[in-house]
Amino acid sequence: MPVLDVSNPKVINFLLENYEKESRLRMKWIQLHAGNFAKAATFTREERNYTKEDITKTVIEAGMIATTRDHITAARHRTTAPIPDYLLAKVGATDKEVIGSMKPVAREVKDTLQESTFEYLKKRSKLKPEDKYNFTECSNWMYGWQLAESEIRMSGPAHGQVHHLLRNLRSRVGPQRDPDHYGAPDIGHTLFATM
């Protein structure tokens, strides 16, 4: 596409007409969808009124996923006898206390909100979801929920360069050199070398 000559009066008129047309189209679109803007700007999620039993249930469900992930831990606990339900039941506990989905914010974090919203959000983002919420709000938190309480600790990859180096150092014959067919690639002449 050739470059437009912006000093030509016809080109200037063409560009002005297109700018005005674009601004009219945008204004029309904004007027058509103004109701959607107001609807999207308000937070209309229904109140869930969670109880302690709901929070305990979600923690247990998240723990079940972690147990199947950590099959070594699951194998050890599979041999222990479960506690009967009648020993866990509390007699006379019929009134349910309503608990919010988020845990209360610490006082020092609330104080930073009065100073700066940016600092408040920065401090809140450093917390793990399990420190901010009573249970898993979304499904992608389930895998890492309460990972620090797992009996299997995180370790590095089992197939990376460090693993191969350590495996070779511990082996009977020690590390070996690369085979001869692992030589440097023969690049030859490139198009860029002739330019």
C-alpha cells in the first residue's frame, strides 16, 4: 500500500471524514450498550452464607485430591482405622453460625488501605489463597490447597540436567563424555554471511 501524501487537501479531507465517521460509530455503540456497562460495573453475586460444615467439607475434599496425588502418604494412612462418626459428633450443636467466604483481613493490612490502595493490593497478593479464603473458591486452587501440610515435600524435576549430573556422579563409573556422533552441527554458508 503506498504511503498517503498528508499534504494533499483531498487526502486530508478523506482522513477527517474517516475520523469523524469512526467517532460517530463508537459513540453509537456506546449509547447502544450503556445499560450493559452499568450492569457489568456493579457486583451482583448472591450471598452464599457458608457454615462451618461447608468450610470443613471443602477442606476435606481438597485434602482428598492431595491424598490421591501423594500416593505414598495415602498408602501409609490406608492401614490406619478410621475414627467412627459417632465420636466426632457434637451433641446439641444444632445452631449454625454463618461464615463469610473470605477470612478477615489483618489490622495492619487494613491500615495500609487508608494510605494506598496499591500497597494494600500488593500485600494481599503475597498471601496464599488458603490464608485469604475459608475454602477453595475456584477449581484451580484445589491442587495447591494446603500444600505446605502435605507430607511429601516439593522437589526438583526428575529428568532435568541436574538430575542426570547427580545420577552420573553417584554411578559406579562416574560421568561419561558425549559420544562422537554428538559433534557440533555443520552450519555451512548462510544467506546472512553474503549480505
